[in-house]
Amino acid sequence: MLAVGSAAAEPGEAAQGWIDVPDRADAGTQIPVTVVHGARPGSVLALVAGTHGYEYTSVLALQRLRARLDPARMSGAVILVHMANPPCFYGRRVYYGPDAKNLNRVYPGAPDGTVSERIAHALTREVIERCTHLADMHCGDGNEACRPYAYWIVSGNRAVDAGSRELALAYGLDHIVVDRGRPTDLARSAFTSNTAILRGKPAVTTESGGMGRTDEVSVGNHERGAASLVAHLGILDLPSARVERPVWLDRNEVLRAPATGVWHPVVEPMQHLAAGTLVGRLTDPYGALLHEVRAPFAGIVLYIVATPPVTEGEPLGGFGAVATTDY
Ligand SMILES: [Zn+2]
């Protein structure tokens, strides 16, 4: 029996249900999950969609993938977290939950914390603890234009890092950020994928789509990538999307708003910029220039905030430098 929340499936069966996040000081929620339990043993892949509420491409991709998973023909299992963050999805919230916390910064969570912390705790206990591999599927949030890429998180654990690299390649997105900047403290893992990695489970974070859109290319990338992971792990024979020669980006930086104001970006995702190139202008509400934001080094725009409101300290975009060595 493989049980995740109320979804419990015997070998050769699929089941759907909820992970219950009870009310505490604030309102709880129920996280919809499907468990597809193969007839034969094998890897257990967790696919997590909808961590951020205005990111829809992964939610739609998992609905499609579910229909393609036949437990009778599978070795191992797939846990589909269809929507990790229902209060943000149904509330149409960018970045933050009703508790003003970003779910993808509060792992491993706390059983008596605010709702985002309780969701993180429930997903750690029910999903991350039970899987052998994990993919955390994102896109640009409702205000972010983004081109597809994956994060390969390098933790220093060679075996886990090698497994994570294979997941990043198997997902098929042709730009991969080599990310060495994640926390190493198990009690402050912060991010979904990092929480799995620090528990010895290879994981990848993927980005396809943005701006609240549900375009076919972006949804299709996630569906193809997730199916390819299922194939890569030998769970079910599905088409591989593996990328053989990705563009590796081994330096990355989040550009942050130096002040609260009105943002005027002048670049597009995947644009190559020389160091010092103008990325955008920040004005006050009347139109007076507050700051010019420039590329910190030569590199590629991974994503860019493409709508005007920005708050001091929040992201304006993500920026990465193309690696000169192969990974
Ligand atoms: Zn996200």
C-alpha cells in the first residue's frame, strides 16, 4: 500500500484524495493528490505542481499526465501533487500566501505555523519523505515573463547531485542553471527541491511559462518533461525528452528592487546582455527616475518582472552567466 494523505493505492492501482492541512490560527486547506502505484516495485517519483498560486502550466500538465499513467504497466510509483498551494491558486495570489509567506521559502515547514508553513510541513511528511525522486514544477509567476529552464541544485553530496543532474537532463529543457547557493541546514531547507535533496533524494526544479498564461508550448514542456522523468526512472515506457547538450549557466543572480516603485523593464527573457546593459528603469509614481537597473555581469535574462508594481527587495528578474566549462 502506498498512501499519501487520503490517497491510498495497492500495487497496480491508482487513487486520488487529499492531504489535509487543518485549521490552526489561520485557515487550513486540502491539497489534491493522486497516487499511481505500479504493479511492480521501483522508484517513487513525486511531481509537485502549483507551489505558486498564479503559476498554472504545471497544474494543467499534471492533469494531462495523470491520464497517461497506467499502474498495471508500471514499476514503481508516481505521486502527483496537483496543486501544492490551493489558498494561493484560488485566491489568485502572486508569491505570497494569505499569511504573507512564500511557500517555496519556508520548508521544511512547521505543524503549528501559519498556513504556508503547515503546507510545507504536510508536503515534507507526506510526499518528500515517501518519494525517491522529486520534480518541483514552476513557471514565471503572474507578473514574470520567463523562458524555460531547469535548476540543477548542487549540494555537495556527489551521489545525490549526480542523480539530480540526470533528472535535469531528462526533463529536456535546454537551459540548466547550476545552483550552488541553496541552504545546507536540514531544519532550514527553504525550498521544495532542496528539502528532498538534503534528505538524500535527487530533485530538480523546472520553469516553463509565466504571466498567468496557459499556452500550449509551456504546458507541453512540463507534460513532456514529467513524462520523460517517469521514463528515465524506469517506471513506465513513455517518450524521452532528454537534452544532450544543454546551455549550462553556472552563475546566477536575482536582481532585486532597490526601492518600491513603478518598474519599466526594457529586456525580454533569454536576451543576452553585456555587463552594464540597462535592464529597466524604476520610477516613483509620478514618473521621476529612481534607479536604473543594469546587468551585473554578461549573461542571459532567465526571467523578468514584466508588470509595473515592485516592492523594495522583491525580484526584478533572474540573470545567469553561460558556463565556459561543460557540466
Ligand atoms: Zn514558482
